[in-house]
Amino acid sequence: MPDHAVEFRHVVKRFGQTKVVQDLNLSVPQGRLVTMIGPSGCGKTTTLKMVNRLIDPSEGDILVDGASVRQQNPVELRRNIGYVIQHIGLFPHMTIEENITLVPRLKGEKKRNLLGKTEELLDLVGLDPSIYRHRFPRELSGGQQQRIGVARALAADPNLVLMDEPFSALDPISREQLQDELVKLQLAVKKTILFVTHDMDEALKIADQIVLMKNGVMVQNDSPDQLLRHPKDEFVREFVGEKRFSSVGRTLNVQDVLTSAVTIAANRGLAEAIVVMRRRKVNGLIITGSAGEYLGVLGVNEIYENYGDELSHVSDVMSKNAPTATLNTDLPTVLMLLEQEGRGYIPILDERERLVGVVTRASVISAMAPPLINEVKADEPVMANVSGKLE
Ligand SMILES: Nc1ncnc2c1ncn2[C@@H]1O[C@H](COP(=O)(O)OP(=O)(O)OP(=O)(O)O)[C@@H](O)[C@H]1O
Ligand SMILES: [Mg+2]
């Protein structure tokens, strides 16, 4: 298989006199998640649709796994490329199972395989197959329907998945959850994903590579860390800067406080770590692996000492020996650890060493005075499901 799942070669798209995509040259490496981001109308959707031939280029060529899309039958091509859009458009009269297995059925896959496939895919997107497989789309929430959309896009086991603002119609909490799941899923199934968004926070959270577009022109194509460190011009600076921080004030509810620990994936860079810490207003991050397993912690010291090394990942500089506890550790012990440990938080792991949350001084206080929990500020990484067990 060629190194690149998608290659745009001098691609131009004109609608009438207007060039909406101008001489696009872009390679999407196999197995990576590339986000395309830019203001409304800059040509993101058009670019995506040229890959599966919902739109044909005016000039240039696009290769998918090394073969020109021009030479391929559009219907066949689309069956081999996953596609997820904002309002997913499940078929209302089909069950979830029928929706998910539609393309494999069209491709003539055996009934036996399909049975296991539904189960596997629902598991993958975090929905219990025994509950959801026989339901109809209207019996699912918006976020659950988007998950089905992701499952459906993966059903024919495509090498490539195109996603056009798949989460943008969702509330902030479902959105963050789905972003987390997509990152995990990407690590697990190694698909190549071309993901369109106009939310820089989303791009920074999930992307291996970010392509910034403006008026149909690719302005910068870099890793998130490089984009943050070296924005090419004022436009990029503004886009990664002010736009990104505008979402800081979003309101979090108790549920959000209950479940969100401030974590970062092992392969992220240090500039990214700083942005996450600033955004979440915490002085430490917890590094987790692809299965949610705890790996270590990262504080200001580790970042400060290693920041000059642009190639280092958070997992290279994290501390692996910080104290941790489990849900069964008694509170005095956790408090003692908290006192001894200068970082201000103790990661809590389950019996399989996966991170379930953190205990901070603030979370302990709110557990001792439960009615005040609504007063806990969103910037405190409180895990109430942990603190709730501390009485
Ligand atoms: N079928 C069409 N005919 C004429 N112009 C079109 C057509 N489709 C898109 N355009 C124009 O092409 C430009 C790019 O559109 P596109 O949908 O690719 O933008 P986008 O980056 O996806 O924007 P958004 O963030 O709003 O989804 C826009 O100016 C749009 O008006
Ligand atoms: Mg669009």
C-alpha cells in the first residue's frame, strides 16, 4: 500500500467563475488523523467531497491509495470510503443494526459476519449492543445517532473515513466525549481519517496533522505542536490564538465535573501540553495510553526543563513514580499522599490500572460539603464520582 491514503495534486475547483479550491497539494499519510480547518466558505466541504466524487475537480487529480479517483466508479468508490456528516441521516425505518450493516450488505457480505460486526462496532463507539441494536434512530439521542454514523462509516472496514463536522451539532459535553472516543478509536483501528472542523480546540485535541485553509488556499499544514509554536502568519496566529480561547468560558455542568480528568495522550508535544493546561487552568496533566491506562503525570517542572526539545513527547518527560491510589484506598491515606505530594492531585486508578479520575484538595472539600458542589468552579478538576465515595 502506498505511503499516502490520499494525495491531492494541483487540485482546483471552480463554481462558475469562482475558484473555491486553488491549486491544492496535500498528502494524507496512511493511518493518520488529519483535520482540515478554516473559516466558513473556505472550501473544506468541497475538498472533502472531491475525494469520494460527490464533486469532481475542475483541474488536477486526487489519488486514493495510489489510484486516481477519476478512473473509479463513483458508487464503488463511495462504498469503500467511510463518510460521516453533521446530521448523519440514518434511515428512519431501519433498525440501528440495519443502518450499520447497510453497506456491507450491499457489498454482499455474509449474514453470519454481519451479526458479529454490529456488536463489535457498537462496542467500539461505546453503545451497548443488547440495548441499541434493535432500536430505531428516533429512539436515540443526537449524540448516540452520531455514534451510529461513525459505526456505519466503519462497517465496510474502509481504509479511509471522511468526516465533515460530525460533532458540531452536539452539545459541548457529548462533543468532548465523542472526540475522546474518536481518538481512542483511531489508535485502535488505525484508519486514515480526514476530518473537517472549524473548531480549533477540536482540531488540536484529535489531529495528528492540521491543514489550515483560507479562501480555498492551504495556508499551513503542520503538526498541532508546530502550528502552535510557529504559526505562519497573522491569520494562523489569530486562528490558533483568539478563536481557541473563546471557548474557555463555556459552562460546564455537574456531569462534566463528574467525569472529566485533565488528561493528555502520550504522543502529544509540550506546547500542546501547555495549551491544555492553560485552557483547563490546571498545573498538571495525567498521561494516559490508548486504552485509558494510566502512564504518568506531567507538571510545570517537567515541561520547563524539556521545552527546548521540540521533538519530545509528553510521555518522554512525564514522571512515572508519582503516588496513585485506587477507589478502595481509604481517605486518610489519600489525604496523606496529597500532603506529601506537591502536585496537588492524586490520580485514582481502577483494578486494571486505568485512570478513573483524580482527587484534589478541592474535591475533598466538596465531598465533605456536598451541597456546595455547585459552587465548585469549572476550572477545578474535581471528580465527584471519586469524591462521592470519600465520606
Ligand atoms: N454547488 C455549488 N455551487 C456554487 N458554489 C458553491 C457550491 N458549493 C459550494 N459553493 C461555494 O464554494 C465555497 C466553499 O464552500 P464549502 O462548502 O466547501 O465551504 P466550507 O469551508 O465547507 O464552509 P462551512 O464551514 O460553512 O461548511 C463557498 O463560497 C460556497 O458558497
Ligand atoms: Mg462545510
